[in-house]
Amino acid sequence: MKVGGQHFRTIWLKPDDEAVVQLIDQRFLPHRFVIEEVRTVEQMATAIREMHVRGAGLIGASAGYGMYLAAIEAAARPEAAEVDERLTHVAAQLKATRPTAVNLSWAVERQLKNTADGKNATEKVALALRTARSIADEDAEHCRMIGQHGLELIRKIAGKKAGKRVNVLTHCNAGWLAFVDYGSATAPIYAAHDSGLPVHVWVAETRPRNQGSKLTAWELGEHKVPHTIIADSASGHLMQRGAVDLVIVGTDRTTFTGDVANKIGTYLKALAAKDNDVPFYVALPSSSFDWRLRDGLKEIPIEERSAEEVKQADGWFEGQQVEVRMAPEGSPAVNYGFDVTPAHLVTGLITERGVCEANEKSIRTLFPEQAQ
Ligand code: MRU
């Protein structure tokens, strides 16, 4: 997508040095556009853990490039078996950085499987590079396809509204910043806007880290998509007043039965949507399905982050990014990163292969190769 009119992905190899990964450091958005250079797998693990990069697809792509950097480092060892041993060790470290987004372990496992075929260190590095590139390119292409399938949903609603704007509500940032390009929840919105449909987005701010008001609002603004930031708690009120035509959110992990883990607060929006007959869609590339998990509530690991994220906020003040405390210093806080929306509250899943219902039969019809 575009930043200041120039096309960017969220992660790429440095053009004149392929041993360096460049990425957009999201901690500084929307105030400053900073590109970070990552040279070691340790630096990549930090970038994922500390959320320089975030969002399911981008976490997967970053882990893919992290494994490539690890392969370069490990290639100093003479024996192929030693390289494998090092990669297995690093794989566990990367997987431990953030527990909820399944794209992380999916990408790491894919790297382990592919690099195992290399007969020596040089071959393993080449395979790791090819795999990292494929993960990133597929992510972008799958999100582009999600946009095309989701566009039809928006087009249908627009057809019924006779030229009035279509209001989409979204939560957190499942935009291009959360992937390599296009985004999942935002891809249909960009496709609709680009094809001339009058689309407007309600952007839920998404406490505590405000990925909605900081990131989604920024990227929609860069693409000139009309949008309005709302407090998280305003979503139900807007739905009761008929101001929301559909909800589209992303997901960090969805079970093969259609239970959806997404940023904390998603479940409450799904409940409000159900009560007000507002369609509630989840957009995801197939890399965000967990084909091993049946029961999202019982089985999806929910990340708990620092309580300080709840008690503090950061923002821009007199040319600087500053942190302020909003809560009594002594009050305890707890910070669940995600919640699970049960399948029965989900109207449909928008994938790269089309739209399906949030149930096992419908999901497996789109992905028959994932038969048990
Ligand atoms: O904690 P984050 O910012 O990595 O959370 C992930 C998200 O951005 C959301 O949960 C998003 O809606 C799904 S990831 C595409």
C-alpha cells in the first residue's frame, strides 16, 4: 500500500544487502515513519516480542525472515546437522515470542521442513531465503484475494443503499500493517474504495495499545478512505442506531470449527452485532487457521501482556513521543491481549478462496486438503 504516495510493504530485504531485513517499526506510528534494519535472529525476536512488528500475517512473515537470518548465522558451522540443530533451537525461541497468532509457528515450522532438505549449509541458506520470500509473497497475494471476495459483500450492501455510504466497523488493526500488504479486514475496504463505492469505516480505538486509532486510522488516511475513530465502548450504540452495515475484523488464530481469537474486545462487538442483526465477518488468510484446534475457548492460548500497557498511554507531545500514567500507581491491572468469539456469533469467514460459514463443514469445503 502507499505511504506518502510511495508503495511500501511492511517487511522486505535491503536492496543492496540481502543479509539485512528492513521493516516498518510500528511503535512510532502514526507520528513518525521509521524503518528498522534487522541483522540477527535475536533482533527479529525482539522486534516481534516488543511489537515493532505485529499482526498475524506480519508476525508470520517476520518469523520466516528471522529463520533466514538464523540460517545465515548458523552457516558458519561446517556440518549440515549442526545447522539443523541451531535452527531447531532458534525455532523454539521465535515461537515463544508471542503465543496467540498461529502464523508464527506456521511460518517457523515451514522453514524447518524446507531447510531440512538442504544438503549443506549453503543450500540451507538458499532454501531459507526462498521460503521467507514465499511466505511474504503468499501473504500479500492471499490478502489481495480476500479483498476481491470481500468486495462482493460490500457491493451487495451498497446496491441496497442507493448511493448512501456503506459503514463498516472494524477493531484493532487487521490492515496492511498487520500483514505484508493489503491487510485482511481492510482488504475488502480498500478494494471497495478503489472501485468507487462510497465506503466509510468506524475505527474502534482498541485499548490498551490503540492499534485502531494509531495504525488503522493512519493507513486508511494514507489511502484516503473516509473513516471516523470511536471509543471501543461506542460500537454497540452505533449498531443500535443503524449506523453500522457490517463488521469486518481480523483474527490471530481461528479453529477449524470457526472459533475466532482476535484482539481483546472483539467478542463484545460480535455480541452487539448479533443483538442488532448486523453481519459480523472475519477476514483471514488460511495461514491463520489452526487445523489442530477444535474448541477455541478451551484451547487457544491467550497472551497476557504487561499491566503497564493498561495503566499508561503514549502519545505525541511537543515533538516527542511520551508515556503518561493514567491510573493510580498502586492499583493492580491485568492485560489480556485477545478474546475468543465463538463460531455461532460469526456470519462468515472471508478467505483467499472465498467466503464460507464459520463451521467445520463449510471451512473444510473450501480447504479440502485439510481433511482430518
Ligand atoms: O497484538 P497485535 O497488535 O499483534 O494483535 C493482532 C491484531 O492486530 C489483531 O488482533 C488483528 O485484528 C488480527 S491480526 C491480523
